[in-house]
Amino acid sequence: MGIFEFLMLVCFGISWPFSIAKSIKSRSTKGKSIVFLCFVEIGYVFGIVHKIINNFNWVTYVYMVLFCVVGIDILLYLRNRRLDAKGAK
């Protein structure tokens, strides 16, 4: 089963590098939702906990990588929110 879970994570996770690139380039929070990002992050935490408790295998590391990638997007959102506030003055 690990391969199908891995492929699911790849399909979900493939969008994050594009989202991060957009955040870096736009320097704005437009089109982003911190609530959405936080729910995705929480979902990855639940996935990691499940894997640790029930079925720790190599896919657990994919969850951890995606958790970090979404964390980067959250940090960029916070940075861009600060930049948006400076620009509004």
C-alpha cells in the first residue's frame, strides 16, 4: 500500500513548489489563505502521527517533507502579509 499513498502525496505535494515560487515572486498574500495553509499543515501532522503510531515506513518521510514545504509557504505568507501592510501605508 505504501506506493499508492506515496503517489497520492506526490499528486497533492506537486503544487507546493509552484505556490512557494508564486509567494516569492509576487511578494503579496493575494490569492492565498492562511486558514487553508494551516489546515493542510494540520492534516500533514495527523498523517505523520498516524504513520508513527500505526505503520512507520518510508512514506512517513514524504509526509515530513511536505509538512516542511507547507511550513515554508506559511512563513512566506507571513512575510508577504507584513510587506502588504507596509505597502498600504
